[in-house]
Amino acid sequence: MPQIELTPAERREHRANAHHLDPVVLIGGDGLTPAVQKEVDAALNAHGLIKVRVFGDERATRDQIYQQLCDELNAAPIQHIGKLLVLWRPIPEKEKAFDEDRMPGPRDVKVLKFGKAGQRPEVKQLRVLGNQRLTAGGQIKRAKPKQKSVKKSRLG
């Protein structure tokens, strides 16, 4: 896969955004192993813009690692300064988990109410709203009301 080409303005913007970031992947003496490459790929999928620290003294080796990461992971090279490499790749769209059976809003639940011994249990149809839950005993519990700040209530 070829690396992503960016305009100088886009590269400058990504460089500014990466300034405060800490390195998320550290490459040690073994160099660029498949496991390290997999971690860099996972970090790019999660964050988009990452810093990688290479603990090697040879600039040529760091340059080679930088180019190899960009080429094989389809990432854009943003900056290579000292032992830090900055890479960017757009974050892929996440697939929404779609469940055909799940429906929004209130749901109707059948609950068995047991009475005295020897009697048949009573079947009750209950409607459970989004802010409610059904306990093991068949009771409906509502969510607690949101706490209001004492300071804000004095001001208002």
C-alpha cells in the first residue's frame, strides 16, 4: 500500500496536534518486528495520530523504519525529529452493532406473580421504560433523579 500524501498545510496542522502527545509505541533494539508493526497499526486505528519512539542510535535505521511503517501501514509521514516518529492515518469508520431484535423505547415484559401455596401464579404484563429496570422480584425500579448542585440552586 502506498503512503498517504499530504499538503504542507495539512502536515503542519498534524504536527501541531502531535506536539503534546506522548509516544504510544516504543521500538527497542530488535527493530521493527511484526509484533511492533501490529501494535503501530492498532494505535493508528485507535488514535489516528501517534508518536513512535525508536531506541536506536543509527539515523539511517530510524529513517528506514519510518519509511517502512508509512509504506506498509498506509500512513502519512508527519515528522521525524531525533528518535521520535510522528505518523497519521485517518481513523476508519466503526461499524455499528445492529441487532434486528432490539427496539428503542419502552418494552413490555411478562412477569409471574406467585401467591399463596396451591394457587396458580398470576401473569402480569408490565411496561418498562428506558430509565427503569426490572428487579428479580418483579418490581420496577426507576432511575434516581439527577442530583442538583447546592451552589447552583442558590444562584438561580
